[in-house]
Amino acid sequence: MRNLEIAYPEMPHAERARIVDGVFRSIARSIHAFARFP
């Protein structure tokens, strides 16, 4: 989150939080897909 604050200081907190949430959801999907490999 701090990196986004530095890179986009004008971006509202809610928007940065939405981006961070999307990143973690994407990572979780990748881990889930990897765990399903035989």
C-alpha cells in the first residue's frame, strides 16, 4: 500500500485499497491453481 501512496499520492485511499485487494485476490487464485496441479 505504501508503494501506491508514493507512486499515486493524488489517488483516493479507497481506490488504492481496491487495487491492493485485487492483487491479493489474484495471488490467491494463482496459488489455488498451482495447488491443483497433479
